[in-house]
Amino acid sequence: MAASSLLLLLLPWLVTALHSPPGCKIRITSKGLDLVKQEGLRFVEQELENITVSDLHGKEGQFHYNISQVKVLDLQLPFSNLHFQPQQHLVFNINNASISLRFRRQLLYWFFYDIGSINASADGVRIHTVLQLSKDETGRLKISNMTCNASIARMHAGFSGTLRKIYEFLSTFIITGMRYLLSQQICPALNHAGLVLLNSLLDTVPVRNYVDEHIGIDYSLLRDPTVSMDTLDLDFKGMFFYRGKENQELENHAVEPVIKETERMVYVAFSEYFFDSAMHSYFQAGVLAIELEGEKVSSTRSPRFAQAALCRQGPCGGGGEGRDAARPGGAGLCLQSREVLSRSSSHCWITTDSASSLQVPKDLEVLLRATFFGTIFMLNPAAVDAPLRLVLQVSAPPRCVIKPSGTSVSVSAFLNISLVPPGRPAVQLSSMAMETKLSAKVFLQGKALRVLLDLRRFRIYSKQSALESLALFSLQAPLKTLLQLTIMPIINERTKKGVQIPLPEGMDFTREVVTNHAGFLTVGADLHFSKGLREVIEKYRPAPTAPAHPTPQPEEPSVDPHQL
């Protein structure tokens, strides 16, 4: 009884462990499979054209024959079909195909000897192939098994010359043997094409790759593909990881993506977990921080003079009387923040590492020194001319929220403002908390998933007291503009490269449409081949190694009738 109760308690956990929700899901529809069939037919034709048929020789009474140098001249595959078959299979059928051949003949009948070429045709060719798809031990999609049946309904050969009637009478032996040999070579050629060549194409699908110097992405399959009559669904882990802790797992508590559409060739779904794991990994890497430094204040232009000048002239160079005048302490200084920062922030529109420093815009530095003028003199009057430093650092992993109305990212951070006297410890003026909400536009370009962020909401407050939060109110607008003009371009430059979607090389998306749902988003698209299957396979085919001993060249067929 106790064991049964324990099993009931563990059952929900076991079910969750056995069915971990995917962070990324791909659905291929029947329309996508039709495109694959067109490219696959060209690939099959190329493989069948390279069929190697062994020589055929023998004797029937006084009739001796030797057939060699069999070559496929042409294939006609008028009726073919590629479709899904539950649970894990793809079925490829070819019906009523024809194969044109040419081979070299050596015939001896009593005292008559003949040598030359024969054109033959195999008609009513039927090929039935079933491919089983599964994930291997590394989480990669593979063709794990393949069954093939091939048959030739009829075959005939055309003879010419004075002995044509005799050849046609005796050709039954040759035609029967050739039909058997040819039918026996079709399936081995297709098995090699599927289990070796097509699997080498699937090896080009990214499974666990590095995105940049900080993070990587894990696209390993969680389970074998699910095949219905109209769709093939692939569940990928879709988890980013910090390269310093590659084996660390982030639990997935997000909603599992559900794809119901079948109108487009392919659908790719991403849950909130996909984006959360990326931001969590960057947070672990410690790169979600930036530092801005100001210049040392000249002794001829003190902060008090700067404050007075700013109150007198206005922040944008115009008259500042009235509403632009500073209130006592500078906390109520009014700025047309976007115009102020746009004049001095253009030099900040660059990509930088977290270890690099950007320059504090001059007008913002004047405002900050005016705001904290009293604090500077109370803490350390000797540091009044020291350079200003702003350190913005994310305090917790950002979180992504996907709703039908749009995608947003919530970020919590803190901003430390301090003076940095040369050769002396920094003097902290303020440490304020920041809460921002970014809107995210997700789109595909080629096979790269990209995100464009824009600042929507911004709030700062003091971690010490509500009174100080009120005094910081005048910094709200200029700091928001600092984020928009300086920080957001840096973030968007980092996300510009994007991350690759797990598709084979040579296959790309077209006509993409992004749709938001509750907890996940889907990208519906069509497919096209930018490279042929053969081109990609040949690109990654290993170079043949030279044999230790030279392989002897095959001997030319004998022209001596006594050796038949």
C-alpha cells in the first residue's frame, strides 16, 4: 500500500520528466514534403544513373555470350509519390518508370562471332521505399532504417545486323539475366543514398553550436519525430547555454508550443523558454552591464558655474528663463532630454564589450553634477572635479512575455553614479534601481532568427528612500533618452546576427509570417532550395584515401571467341 502511494506521488514528476516541453518546435507539412519530393527526385535520378551492373556471361548449348560495360543512358520517372506514414516513416514510391541502357556484347553461336553494342530498355519499373526517422544518441535527426523493394515488369533489347533474327531468338537468356541484375542493383543504390548520403545532409543541421564568444544553443531532439498523415513534428530542446557552464540545465516551465496550422510548407514555434534561456545565459556570462565615463571638469568651469549657465541659457542653447530654471538643489532641473542628448551622444552609437567604456554625454553630465551638487560637497569636496562614472548593470535575468498582442522583455537593473578621483577610491553619489519594459519584434531573415528591441517603459527609483526617489524625478527623461540613443543601439547590434534555425544547409525560408500566441510565437513560411542535395552532399563528402596498394585496372573484354 505504501509503495502504491509513493508511486502515485511520483507519477506526475515522472510524466514531466519523460515529456519535457520543447523550447523550439518545427512542423513540416504535406506542402513542404511536395517540395522535398521534387528535389529528391532529381537526387534519385542521379543515383540511379550511377548504378553499376556487374558483367553477365554464360552459355546455352552452342550459344556463348558476354555482356559488359553496362551504362544507364536515361531515366523516366513519370509517376512518383512521397508521403507521411504514421508513426515515424516517410514512404517514397516510383511507378511505371523506364530505364534506358547500353552495354557491350560478345556473342558466339557455332562459327558465328559478333561484337558490338546493344541498346536496351527496362519498362514498368516499380520502386517502393520506406524510411524510418528517429533521433540518434546525440539528439540529431537520422534515417535509422530503410526498406526497399524494386521490380521490373519487362525488358527488351534492340539488335541490328545480319544476325538480328538469330539474336532476337536467343536474347531471352540475356534479357532475363540483365533484368535480374538491374533490379538487384536499384535498392542497394537507394539504401546507400538514404542511409549514407542523406544522413550526411542531416549532419549539416545545427545541434549544439556556439552563437558567439559567450553563449551557445542546444537544438538536440527531445524525442523521435511524430508523423501523422499530413505533418511531421520535431521537438527540439531549444535552450541557450553559457559557455562557461555548458552542462548546466535551465528548467523549462514555459507553455509548450502548439502548432495547428498546415497551410504553409513549414512552421517554427518558439516558447518563452527559448528567449528566457538566451537572456539567462548572457546574464550568467556577466555581459549585461555597461560603463560610461565623463571627463574631468576644468578648474575654470566649476559645477556651480555649469549649473548656473545651464539655468540661464537653457539646455538646448536657447533662453532658459521661467520653466527651464533650476529649482533649489538642482533636483527639478528641466531638460528637453532627447534634443540635449542627441547633440552629444552620436559618438556612442558603437558596438562595445562590457569591459569597454562609453563617454557620458556632456549635457547629461552637467545635469548629474547639478543634481548631486550638494552630495558631492558633503561626501568629498576634494573630488568635485573628478570624472563622473555611470555603471548600468542588470540585476536579474530578464524575462520574456509573449502574448497575442505582442512580445515584451522585462529588465531590472541598477545604476550606480560615482566620482572617480585619479588614484583614489570612487565616491558613490547614488545607487538607483531601474525597471524597463522593452518591446521585441521577432522576424526571420534567411535561416537566422533575429530580434529588434525598443524601449517602451522606464522607471527609476532610489533604493534608500522615497524622498530621494522624488529628487531623482528630473533624471527620468534624460536617462530614458540615454538608453534609447546609446544603450539600445548596442543591444540591437548584438542581436543583429541572430541565431540559426535547425534546417539542413541549402534549404531556406521565404514569405515568413510571425504570429503571436499565449506563451509562444510561430513563424509560418515556405521553403526553397538555394543549393541542390547533390551539391551539399558533395561539399561534405570526405576525400577518398589512397589505397596502400595500387588497385589493378580491370582488363578489357576479350575479343578472342575462344575465351568466351
